[in-house]
Amino acid sequence: MVELKIFRTEKERVLKGYQKRNLKQEQIDLVDQILHLDTERKKTQAELDQILSQSNHLAKEIGELFKSGNAQEANAKKTAVADLKEKSKQLELLLEQTMAQINELQLQLPNVPNTVVPHGKTAEDNEVYFSSSRPLPVLAENALPHWELAKKYKLFDMELGVKITGSGFILYRNKGARLQRALINFFLDEAVKAGYEEIIPPLLVNEDSARGTGQLPDKEGQMYYAEKDDLYLIPTAEVPVTNIYRDVILKEDQLGAKLCGYTPCFRREAGSYGAHVKGLNRVHQFDKIEIVRIEHPDKSYAALDEMLEHVKSLLEKLELPYRILRLCGGDMGFASALTYDFEVWSAAQERWLEVSSVSNFETFQSHRMKLRFKNEKGESIHPHTLNGSALALARIVASILENHQTEDGIRIPQALIPYTCFEKIN
RNA sequence: GGAGGAAUGGCAGAGUGGUUGAACGCGGCGGUCUUGAAAACCGUUGACUGUAACAGGUCCGGGGGUUCGAAUCCCUCUUCCUCCGCCA
């Protein structure tokens, strides 16, 4: 969530940013309400502190009086303390209510977009930030979409997924399964080469973790929930990996942490249907390698650029045409200050598929998670957190199958052959 | 799943109702000494909130209670350790 301090000191920037997100006026008004409640809170706190201070003093005096055997005077003071206690209880209640109100309002406000974020309401308004130089392939007349290719070459089976679990769960087999495993290893190796520490995190997380990265409360419906144990299946490795840093105070030299994690990701995707979710386009379980960074505020945007370069290099090595979008204010995630989406070309479907989303959350997550570092002056400062997919598998598989199909099979990109141990799917 | 024990500052570890935000030690930081370093010695060293700055307030796993006063007593939850059972 956005820190109160930012509302207090940078209100103008906040309001400008929120306009880019096309927030309703009543939502923008929350900023003023929060600031008002905050001064109320301070007033109540000061009053309460004074009363507590008095009663602390009295308690000490009473102790000394008892020690010196002056029970009578001590008992007299007890009634004074009882009065103070009554008052302090009321103030405490008021304080609690005010803070709960502030918190509730704060949770409703998204992160403040970076100045370079374009204005706009929907995905239509996203700005094409970069396009790969690779030309879109011209496919043969009889070219097939990936779900037909999967049937032809027995790569994955949707019907079996339905039988075993339900729609949106895929059973990969044969070279389809091996391609999947090859991609996972390829992406992990590339990340490790780029200096990321490999993590294998838990796939279920508790409520605190889901809250820490912002899945709760607003994306509750997106996650599978194991009620009996009060645990959530992760929608992305971002959740467990970033939560390593929940409630942590780092030393300044520990900043610049680079982590990567491979996990399956589980998403309910309630309400999705139709042609755009066909095949691997949108599934309930898919594999993804996530990269996460914890950075000094001065260095986070350089880190973001570095992450873009990393993802670009992966797509280049897979020989896929892609483009990078800079998301507009209206299409950005709640927690993000700047987000770039990577889309790869799905040649047979003739559409772009999102395969990566790289974001700088600035202090939004670190504030929520209570992640801080100490600078040289000994001040506690929230670092910036960033993450991105590098990469999400299901759609990459779709794109590889479609873009690299030929008359006599599907060609495996050079860089991947050491991992698949086969050069062609036929 | 059953039985018992524990949870204190970066670490280790005292503290069982009244100057205890917390001893001692290690670690960290600053200094003295030294050509430099080590050793030794001296000092300093938790978080949050608050203030212009002081002051003040909160925090000894979480929550609740008893009391004028709780790290210390009671209830409850969580986690960890030991033993038994089960198990890849």
C-alpha cells in the first residue's frame, strides 16, 4: 500500500498519478479523507499517551508508597489511576477505530504510476515500447493452431486433463512433456547465468504471505484455497519468493538481491470462456520462472531495464517475434508503478499472447510487507521490489509450436536443442 | 495424531509482580595504544510511534485477562524441540 508519508509529502504527484489510472473522483477523494483521519489519529494518540504517562507515574509512586509502608496514601492514588484507566480505554478504542478506517481506505488506493506511464483506460491505450526485429512468419496454407498441432504430434491432451481434473488442466506427454521440461531448465539456467539465486519455494502459502504481495484482499477470487488448512495455492512464484523478505530489516549492502524461482502457477480464472481461452492460451495450471529483485530506490529503474534485457534475450534465443508494451494507467496492476508486458506472436492464431509482465512496485509491496533497510545514517527506508516472468511456459509453448511449424514437423530453436535432446517434433 | 518441554535484543543467554527496554557474554560501531594489524582497554549499540527539537507512548512469539503496577501470574492461539505413532 502507499505509505502515509507519501500522501503527506507528495500529494500533488499522487493526485496526478491517480488521474492517469482513471480513478473515480470519489476514490481520489480518499486521499484527503486519509490525511484528515491521520491528523485525528495523531491527536488521539497524543491524548492517550499523556494519560498513559500520568498513570505510569502514579503506579510508580504507589509502589514506592507501599514500600515505605504508607498504605493509606497509596490506596488514595489507586482511585486516581482507575479514573485514568477508564479514559484511556475509551481513547484506545477510538484510536483503534481510526486506524482501522485509515487502513481500510489505504487498501483501496493503488500505487502511484511513474511519470512515464501513459494515460489511458484499457489495453487499447498501451504503448508499444519495443518491437523485435524478427519478421512475423508467413505460414503455409495448411498451418495449424497449436491445439491442432498438439493432437497431430501427441504433445498434450486436453480431454485427459478434463477427465483427471477439469477444464483448463493440461496433461502433457511425449515430446510435449519433454519440451516443457527443457524450457524450464533453459529459463532457470539463463537466470542463474544472469546472477539470480535459484529458489524452490512452497507452492501453498498462508494468509500473511498472500496479503504481503497484495493478492489479498483484492485478488482473492483468483486463487485456489485449501480451506481445511487455510492455505492458498500460489498464482505465481512472486508470492512465496517475495515473502522471503516479509518483516525483514536488511543492511544496505544486502540490497540488490536477485532471486529466481520456478513453480507451477494456479489460477482459477473464474468467468473466462470462449475462443480466446482455447488451447494453451489460458489455463488453470501453468509453469513459470519468475525473477524477483530487491533494490535501493535509486537503482530500481536501472534494475527494471536490466530485467527487460534479460527477458528480451530469452525470446531472441527462442527465435520468436515479440513486442514490449508499456502499460497505461488504466491497465496497470494495482500494486505496480510501472509495468512492461511482453507479447509473443502466435502465428497461426495471428494474435499476440502475453508471456511476461515486468514491474517495479517501488515501495508499495515493501511497505505492506514491512521490508526495510538501514542506510548509513541509520534511517529505516523501504527498498523497491521488482518482479517479472522469465518466462511463462504455456503460451511460449503455443508460440513455439505455431511459429516454428514446417511441412515436416516443428523445428526446435538452436538454443533449446541441448535441453530437449531432439531437433524436431514430427 | 498422542505425551511432555520451550519461545526474551544481530546471536547466545539471565531475569518469576515495582527505576527491567531488559544483566553478563559474543558480534557491530567509535576511540585509546600501534608503523599497520591483532590483542588489551574505554565508550557506544533494538524496533515502532511521536516532536522543530526535547518530552512522551508502545513492543520480551500473537491475542485476551488479573493487578495501582506484568517479560514475570491466568486463559488461548501459533511456532519450535524431545518421545511415541504414521509415512515418500
